Amino acid sequence: MKARPRPAYPTLAFDAGGVFAALAAPCAVIAAVWLGLPYARLLLPHTVFVALPAVLIIVAAALALAYRHGRMVFVLAIVAAAWLALNVPAAQAPVAEAARALAATLAPLNLAIVFLARERGVLSRPALWRWLLLGTQIALAAGLLATRPQALAAWLHIEVPFVPQLPVTTLPDLALLAFAVAVLIPLAALLRAPGPDAGGFLGCALAMALACGAATTAAAGAYVAAAALVLVFAMLHRSLHLAYRDELTGLPGRRAFNDQIARLGRQYVIAMLDIDHFKKLNDTWGHDVGDQVLKMIATRLRRIGGGGRVFRYGGEEFAIVFDGQRMERALPHLQALRAAVQEYALALRSPARAARDRHRRRSPARGAGQHTVTVTISIGAAVPPAGGGASEDVVKAADQALYRAKDQGRNRVST
């Protein structure tokens, strides 16, 4: 470990696989409803489209409470309130029109606010303030709908000059603007750091946009049901994500690694990687700096070529699996990884700055680091014997190769 004069800053690698995993279920649910709705309306009674959203909202809320996912409970309350507004009978034309426009404007704005808010449970003091905010909105909306529905509808349908007129929807300009905010905020978060929550919020916002713009109550009910189902899948995905992903680095964890090696064929390479002198780095700079180093290594690992899949094995140790590769094909990629880490100067933040960045959920600003350090890594790689063998034995062989790399002076690849 040595100091470098010029800092380098971590860059975010686009995780196409993570984005796809987060959006697969929401897109599939919404597409299924959109394609199947014309046939469902012919085959199913209208009561199904009224009851199904309520059932799915209750199921999703029960799941959110079981997982202690307060933000999801709040989102489902927003979806339920919007669904009640969309169910105002069409015979009450002024009230129905105003209620639909109000739901289309307030629901996406509240979704965006909840997405940006931190998880605070269901009945904590910050959560109670959120319930108070939602209850106040509902009370004010009910009062305006009862007393001045026509004036409210006229105000909600004002034209916004920079909002384009879209022929595919009847949503007013304010609602289009609100849904654009509700979609773009989780989309930006998803592209930056893919995760099930961002995918769920994005899918929910899209489904609610379709519900609020639907021409019939049946269609609106189908898309509200889709929004609730998207949230169910997001919560299930989140529980799986927490079980298989390392929270600090975002890499698949040891459980995912064990599943991966259990499915390997006869030809593969397993590499075990360890950060040199990591304990000394922690003792010198503190655990916040150690976390920065682990994240930097994870970023470099994501860029490895050769089809390598990377995992955080535990502590400062990582694993790489090259399925279907020979050692001579994998070695150049391992050497390139070792060299990239060695040449990278990491700008360090002060503990106070690091705490502020974590609180604000942002990356360190350029120029924020006052010191830079470089680290090196040692790598051990192994392949199965010619006659085949258990993948667990190959892991042990890679570990032994890693120890040899350490004994030979570190900052090297051993086989």
C-alpha cells in the first residue's frame, strides 16, 4: 500500500443484468394486462375488475407488513386511495372527472416522495407524519370534491405550455407532468444502482398511469391490480436480493457463489482473490476507508472480461467463476484485473464526509478526498482435474493457490 499524488475516482459500471432483473417482472405484468385486457373483458364479469384490485392490494399489504416494509405499505395506501377515486360513478360526471384528475396528479407525486424517503417502518414517528400527510390530502380532496368539483376539475385540467399533447392518453397536463416525475426518479436510481425497489416503484408508476388514463372502470381496475402485483413481485425480489447479494458491494454473495459452482460443467476456472494487507489498511485508515476499498474492488471486478462472474466470498475475499473456460483463456483477464487494481489511486474521504454522503445517498464529490492510497490484490486460480472432480475441491485448490501468491510476495496471480 502506498500513497499516490493524483486521485482517481470510482466510476459506475452500467449493470444491464441488474436493470433487466429489476424490470422483468413489472414489464411482464403490465404487458400481460395490456395484451389480455380485451379478452378478459369479454370473458369475465365486471365484478372481477372491481374485486381483484382490492384483493391484491390487501395481499400485498399483508406481505409488506410481514416483511416490515413500511414504504411499500404506504405506497399501497396511495394505490388504494387512487383506486377509490377512479371508482366514482360516471353518473356523477363533475365529481368523477375531478376525482380522476386528482388521483392522476396526487398519486404519482406521492409515489415519488415515498421513493425518495428512507425506510422508517409503519408506525414509527416519521412514518406517522407520512400517514398524517396522506390523510390530510384525502380529507382536503374529499372536501373539494363535495363542494367545488367543477372548479377543481378545471384547475387540474389547465394546460402546461411545455407538456406535449399525447394522442395515446387523456391524462391532463399536470398529471402527465406528475407521472413523468414518478417514472424518471426511480428510473435514474435504477440505472445508477439496479435494485428491486426502484423497479417496483417504476412499474407501479407506469401501471397507475395506465389506470388513471383508462377509458373504463374495468380497464382501470385491471391496471390497479397490475400495480399491486408489481409491488408483490418487487417485495419477493427484494427478499431474494437480500439473501443473495452483498449489501456493501452490490455483488452476488457467497450463497449465490455456492449455487453457481453447483451448476458448473466439466470445464471451468475458479479464482479466489484477496486484498493484500487489508487488516493493516483498516487499522491505519479506519473501516470507512476499508469499505471504500471494497467498493472500488467490486467496481473493477464487474469489468472483468472472459465471461467471468464475480462474487463477494466474505471479508476482503472475492471469487470469480469462468464457466466453460480454460486456464490459458482466463489468466490474461486475471492479470489485467490485478494490474488495474494496482494502478488505481483511490481518493479517500474524511469520516465526517463519508457519513454525510451516506446520509444523502450520493457519491463523493470530486476534490473531496485529501489523501489517496493504492492497494494490490493476490489471486489464486484452479481448474478441475482431467477426470473431473467436485467444484468444492476446485475452490480449495484455488484457495491454496491464493496462499502461494501471498507467500511469493503478494500482488500476483498463482495457479
